[in-house]
Amino acid sequence: LQTLSFLHTLTACIAMSALFNFQSLLVVVLLIICACAYTRALYPSLLDNNRDGFLGVFWKAARIGERKSPWVAVACLVMAAVVLYSA
């Protein structure tokens, strides 16, 4: 009985994960890019000190958000419309 409960919980977690739904994955990536670009605009030293390793991903996301800001803004608007109007 405990095994069935564990499998049900595991299945529910996998079903809600953004990694297995492409639309949710795109939303998460866009949010990370926007949040990192905003954070770097307010506190540049926070992300500039961590260019290597795992935290370097956030520095790279901030650079993408800064350099491609018109494209990121359009992608955010399109994704917002898709999320709002999809059932």
C-alpha cells in the first residue's frame, strides 16, 4: 500500500514538473532570463562575480536578457498571451 502511495505521489510530481511540458519550460526560461537581467541592472556585482560554474548560468541569462531585450520582451508578451488564452 505504501508503494502505491509513493508511486502516486511520484507520478503527480512528474506531471506537474516544468521539465516535461515544453510550454512550461519556455515560461520558466523566460522568467529566469528576465529576472537575471533585472537583478543585474540593480546589483551588477552580484552576477558579475559568478561567471563560472553553476551560477554562471544566471550571468549568461542576464547577458541574453540585456543583449536580446527586444526579442525577449516580444517572447514574454507572446507567452503571456498564450498562457492567458489557452485552456
